[in-house]
Amino acid sequence: MNYESVIGLEVHVQLKTKSKIWCSASAEYDEKEPNTCITPTCVGEPGALPKLNDEVLNYAIKAALALGCEINKLSFFDRKNYFYPDSPKNYQITQFFKPYAENGKLKVKTNSGKESEITIERIQIEEDTAKSIHLSTESLLNFNRASMPLLEIITTPCIKNSEEAYAYLTTLKERIKYTKVSDVSMELGSLRCDANVSVRKVGEKKLGTRTETKNLNSFKAVAKAIDYEISRQIEVIENGGRVVQETRLWDEENGVTRTMRSKEDAMDYRYFPEPDLPPVVISDERLERIRKTMPEFSGEKLVRFMREYKIPELEAIPLTNEPELADYFENVVKLTNDPRLSCNWILTEVLRVLKEKNCNIDEFTIREDRLAELINLINDKTISSKIAKEIFEKMIQSDLTPKKIVEKEGLAQITDMKAIEALVDEVIKNNKESVEDLKAGKDRAMKYLMGQAMKLSKGKANPKLVTDLILEKCK
């Protein structure tokens, strides 16, 4: 308890442009054969010159605005010199001396309800490297990823603990996803995070020696690695040792960090200005044009959903976390004019199926028009809620509309009073003890009689008509 942790995060976000950052090679390389989405620029052939993809700059500005950053009207590209096989030029083009965006502020709220503001020191545009595949006796290189556009988003060392780090990453991902400039998926590799962690005695001003942890494949892994590093560093100091500045890897299986390489004697990267690229000039006109395309973010959408649709906050939060789900909900509401029932169906049945099938709303087979039609059939008393759930399951397996399924399988709700009266009479005749209990004021008896009536009708009887008739006949 005499120590405090100081954490900074470096997040790499891969932009979802159609082509790469410096050339015309396709950025949609995931399903392609190795080393087929490349040009001479990607692999650093002599004489191949880079040219900035204009759309990369537009996307980068949009992301920076989403994170509350100041946009520099003039910025530059630099060379970060180092040798590694996945970077055949022996340098990476990045922004070191003057990045395009700085001084961001991102308000976050932890799961325990604590609010704080995370400072983003800078965002720089840079290129990705090739992918190394390490085998037992050799390493292979796939250059399809080389020269993919990246944003490196670097916080100041202002994060206090793993919970705050988790909240920051969640908020960052959510805001970037709303702009649609990136998939921000750790699974797909379009979002990567490194954690810089140090500890110091409470009250000390000087920062402790930091370590950088890599190989973090989920936000939960980031939080676990931070907690482990904090404990490990405190233990080293308490035992009279010295924390070494180094890069460490997260071992998910064993829940520990392990040494990857020392940074204490690391060579200088020898940054110098990139001679083949002109300065990046961002005009007022471009900035204003991009500002006008900024989306309504989840926080704003949350407030509007609660106000406009009268949805409680706890239900509005999951609806607005993902832009695609928020759009799906609003499209359903336009067709049903029933926010309450639309919300219930999406949060229960739709999200259940998405979780079971491990897919997102864009891949969900029941599109907005079919779900809306199902909800409208409930509201106009054509089917009961119970039957609606059966129809919903059938809709997942086919492309038939709810109306077609109702017609095909004879699932329309029974509203004919003579038919319902015959059902109720039979239930009363066969359950005399429950009828007497109902007359004596026992609520459970009503539920039982209702259940028997619905069972007899195979769930197709109108529940309200059944209820009213039972109460009338059991006075």
C-alpha cells in the first residue's frame, strides 16, 4: 500500500482504407495468398518512392477528433532506423518530431463507476511491417501487411491502475468504431496495445523504471498483465533488487510476464526527417469538412435514446455500445413505432443468438424488416408472445417472413370468442379445485388456470381474452 503505479498505453490502430498508405496495393489482404498484395514500395525495392494515400489522412483526422485531440496544421514524416527482417528498408516511416495530432482528452468511466480523464500525448501516422512466421528451424515473411496504414495513439503516464486502463481501451475502441475508420479488433489485428508500467513510493515525484509489455491479445489480458507487473516490480524493490528497463511478453497460459529483450543498452533509432515525403499540410477547409462527418457517439446516443425512446439507462447502454446495433434498433423502431418491445426483443432474443453463434449484428440473418414484422404481428394480436418466440427460431433457419410462417403452419392467435369460451369451459370443468382457490382469492390459481388454457390451445389463444373470461366465469 506504500506504492503507486504509473501506466501509459501505446495503441496501434490499423485504418480500414481500400489501399495501403504509400501505394496502390490492396489493403484487403486477409484472405489473399502470402506476398500477393504488394508493390515495390511495400518491400522496399530501390527507387520505389512513397506517396501518402489521401484517404489515410482523412481517416487519421477523424480518429483524432473522436479522441479530443488538437490537429496540427503542419506535420512531418520521419525515418525510424533499425534492422529487422520484417522491415526490408531498414527503417519505418513514422512521425516523431512533429505528429499530426496532440493533446487529446478522453473521459472514461470504470466498471466501479469512477470517472477520470486520460490524456493522449500524441497520435502519429505510420506504416505497419510485414508479418513474421517463426517455425522450428526458419522464419517466413508475409509482406501483405507491410505498409498498411497505422495510427499510434500514445497516452501520457497518467493511468493509475488496470481498471482505468481497461476503461480507457474500451472507450477508445468504442469511439474509433463509431467513426468507421477501423475495425478496432484485437482478434483481426487491427488494434494492438502495449502497456508501459512503473511503480514508485507514494509521494515520490520521480517516475520509477518502466517496463513495456507486449503480446496482449485482449483488454482483459492488458488488465491482468498490468496487475502482474505492478506486483512483480514491488516485490523486486522490496527484496532489495532493481527493476530493469526491458520489453516483456505476456504469457496468457501462466498469467505472468516474461523477459523478451533488455532496453537498457538499446541503440538510438537515429530518427531523421523523411526526405521522400513532403510536409503534411491540413487546411481549414479539410478540417471543417471532416468535422461535419463526425458521428453521434455512444454517450450522446445514450442520452437521446433515453429521452426520445423512454428507455432506461441500463437497457440503453448495451444498445448504444456498438454503432451497428444502435442503427439496427432504430431501423426496427421506424417500422414498429414501438421502442419498448423492439428494445426487449433485441436485448433478449437477438443478443442471445449473436452470442450463441459468435457473430455480430451485421451477420445476423434476421434483418430489421423481418424482426419489425414479427413485433407488429404481436401488437396487432395476430400471434401471442409465446408463438412469436417459436416463429423467431424458425426465422433464423429460413428466409421466410413471419407472416408466411404463420400462414404456412397455422399459428395465428385464436381470438374467436366462441372458441375461447369452449377452451375456458373445458379448463374450468377439469380443474374444479383451482377454480375454488381462485374464488378464495389465491393468485396462484389464476396462473395455473391460464397455463392450462394456453396448453390446451397450444399457445394460440389470446391471453387477455382467456384471462377476462376465466375471471368472469369464476366470480
